[in-house]
Amino acid sequence: MSRCRYHRHFRIAFLAFSHAFFSLKNGKFKGSVYGTFVILMTAGLPSEPSDNELESMLLYVSVTFFTVFILNIFIGDACLQ
């Protein structure tokens, strides 16, 4: 795949997870987009789990998917360059 396609996958995944968290947080921008960026880039989870089970499940799935698939593609691509 070309490098441009990797960037497209990154943006699509990030925007999809940001939109999902935005919807779960009732349209609060700071808690959704900024929080999603911090969580996905650092692969860190909050110290306290959310009371909302759907939010917790989305958090675990998004961090796992993003770190295992999306970030590893970038690392592999950078090593090939």
C-alpha cells in the first residue's frame, strides 16, 4: 500500500472513534475529540473505568484496534522507508 493510503486509514479510524465518543458524551467536544486523541496516541486508559458499559467497551476496542492495527502499520512503514 502506498503511504497516502496509510494516512487515510489513520484519519478514518481516528474520526470514527472520535465520532463514537462524541455521540456517547452527548456532544461534548473537549471530552470526545481531545480525549480520543490523547487516549489513542498514548494507548493509555483512564485510571477509573466509566460507569457506562458501552463507553468502556468502545474505549477498550478502540485502543486495541488503534494500537495493534493502525499504529503498527505506521511503524512497519517507517521501518521499510
